[in-house]
Amino acid sequence: MFYVTNGVGHQYNSLTAEATRQMAKGLYFQGSWTWARDRYDLDYNWGFADNAFTSENPFDRRREIGPAQEIPKFRFSSNWVYQLPFGRGRQFGFGASRLLNFAVGGWEVSGVYSRQTGQYLTPLWSGPDPVGITYTSSSPAIVSRRPDILSDPNLSGDQRSLSRWFNPSAFAAPRQGQFGTSAKGVILGPGTNVWHMGLAKQFQFNDKGARLRWEISAVNVFNHPNWANPGVTVSSASSFGVITALGVNNASAGDVNGVRALRMGLRMAW
């Protein structure tokens, strides 16, 4: 009998609070807040053809435990719809004429808001294998390893900038004959802050006939920049700790982090 295991495990813990207001008096709202932590035992490399699990030091698995990069510590998301209280049957203009209702009635605003903390990033160093355990036909083998960590690399909010998102001096190349002392996920990347909003108007031609809906929606309506992760390779000094682009750090959760984009449409229903 043979038993084979890859030795990888996840420990996910979270606290979630959610509030929902069902549609009443023209208002619907839903919001949720999550505080989470996902720790894994080894690094699963989806990019490899054999989906191999890797460990820098195969004799020290505890060293490989760290936070999952894609699970934020905090995340808040909400969505709402508000039918403006104007027009026939509403709070203001209850008995409005058809012409007045055509102008002021049937307006609706909606929105989606998402905010979360940044990803847990792992620093890397590239160079000759300091511990000499990598098999290669060339000598010395050029590898990517975690560096030594000298202090907390994360800066306070007022110290961060695109050219210095974290303190690069907090890391150094690993010493010869030893693995680097840095753990995984010690760098906190930029978070996400996205507003999407929409405005719609429904034209009711008669009580039972056709309805025309006009709408305009905006993705990232405030054009807030949501930055990509900074460079994390110690040996690339020019890009280490530097953010050079916008990013989509949580596209799987529906966060579209590009520049503001508008869309307008008409829909006829009968």
C-alpha cells in the first residue's frame, strides 16, 4: 500500500457582518464586511505545467507557512437602488398630471461600492544559489529566493508614494550558505477603492402600455486610481518598491479598477 500526499493545507478563518434592507419606500440596500485570514502551508505554483508545490527548504516546511496573497484582511462591499420620491404615486407629486410625471417621475439612482485592503506580497531575490541545493547544468545556478528581512518594510499611509510604497532598505540579499530570513506575505500591497454609479429614468406612456427606460452608468465614477502591486524583487533595484501601473488586484470579486468609463442605453418594454 502506498500513500502519497503533497502536504499542502489551508486554514481559513473569517468574520462576516451583513446588513440588508429589502425594497421599501423606494430604497434597497445591501452591505457586507469581512475580516479574514487564510494561511497556507506551501506555495502552489499554478504557472507550472505539473502544478508543482515548492518549498525553498524541503527540510523546514514550517518556514513556508504564510498568508494567502489573494485574501484581503478587510473587505467591505455594498450595493443600493433608490427610486427618487417624485412623480405620480410618490411622496412628492402623488397626483401629478401625466405631463408632469413624464418629466419628474420614474427617476432612479443606483450604485456599487467596494473597498478592501491590499494583497500580501512576498519579496524575492535573484542570484547564485546561496545554499547550493539547486540542480542545474550550469554553475552556479541562478535562483529566486526570499531575501533577509532587517525590519518591518511597511510604511505608514503618509509615507507611502508610488516611487516608494514600502521601505526597500528593510531587505538584503541572503547570506552565503543560508536561506533568507524573510517570511511570506510580509509586504502589504495597495488596496482597492471603487465606486460604480448609475442614473436611470423610466418613461411610462400609459398604465398598461409600453415603457421606455433610459440609463447611464459609470464604472469607477470618481476616477479614483487603484494601483497595481509594486515591484518585489530585491535584485531589481530600479523597480523594487515602485508602482508603475494601475491594477486589477481583485478582478475575481468584480472590482474593475481602470479609468472611469461611461455607458448609456435605452430599453423598451411592452
